[in-house]
Amino acid sequence: MTDYLQTTRTAYDTVAADYAELLRDHLAGSTWDRAMLGTYAELVQAAGGGRVAEIGCGPGRITEHLHNLGLDIHGVDLSPGMVAVARKWYPHLDFQIGEMPGLSFEDDALAGVVAWYSIIHTPRERLPEIFADFNRILAPGGHLLVAFQVGDEVRHIEHAYGHDISCDAYRLSPEKITTQLGETGFSVISTLVREPSEEFEKTPQAYLIARKQ
């Protein structure tokens, strides 16, 4: 396991319980999040449905929301601590430990992939590998949803959710992500960038929906 994956896993294992509790009901007050997740669910269903994976699912709240919207979805996360919380809170869903790239899905296996703020700890030069792996596991015409904070800086996080940790978080450019997705076999069909709307949001937030070509 590379250094950045190990430090990210350690950080999220450390904060798992408090992170999960703080964000458990966050979607109830986030109109834009619900709108983009709802749009994504409808696109997957309109394309014929099928298996969907949330990669970097954390404690499972987005996986559960998309399940309630009718998707056949399960979660994968790097952090065993996060997966333990997800399995406890949502025992009717499947959650597994895994890392990206190197996801243990067969080629063309999925109708959808969701990366909800889960690419933000990946060094920018490694993102094409991640997107290529997403493309590999998606069936032709399958849909990808990614969400991330907008910007060009790298933040080193030393304290979060009441704990001392150490990991990097990357702000990303929607234009550059769109280009990288295009270079790895995707066509971006929807982009939303919104201003920060919560006390703990410091930057604009981006949501991209792409289709495997």
C-alpha cells in the first residue's frame, strides 16, 4: 500500500465514529447534494439499471440514500473503521474494504460508480489511474458521479472531528477533472459548481456526472 493510502486509512480509522455521527443526517439539509444524487439515480435507472458501487463510501450514508432511491448499490472503502460503522448502521447493505486503483471488480461489471468526495486525498498525478479503473469496471454506457471541493491548493490536515490526524486533501479543478475523465474514456454530461453553503465549507463544491463512452 502506498504512503498516501496508508495515511488516509489511518486518518479515517481514527475519526470514523465521530465523523459518521456528525454527518449522519447531513443530507436532510443539503438540497444540492440530494438533487445531484437524485439525478444520478434516475440516469442509472433510465439506462437499464444494474449494480452500482460507491467507492470511498465512508460510513455508508450516501450508499443508503441511493439504495432508498432504488439503486442496487453497495459500498467499498479503504478504512476498516468506516466499513465497520457502515455495516453496523446499515446491515441490510453490503460493504467491503478495498482501495483505488486496484478495485476487485471484473471488467464491465457495473452500471454505476459513485466517488463522493473520495478522490480528494489522491495526489493529482494519480487521478488518471483512478479514472481508468472506474472506466474498466463500468459497463459501456455506465454512469460515474464524482464530487469534490474546488480549488488548486493542497491542505495538510492535522486535526479533524476531534482527533489529531495527518493526511493531505486536494482541491481540484472541474475543468481539469473533465479533461482527465475524457482522456480515460468518459464523456462528462453534467457539471454543477456551487458556492459553499455550510459553516464548515470553505470552498465551492463540484459535482460531475459522466458516461462511459
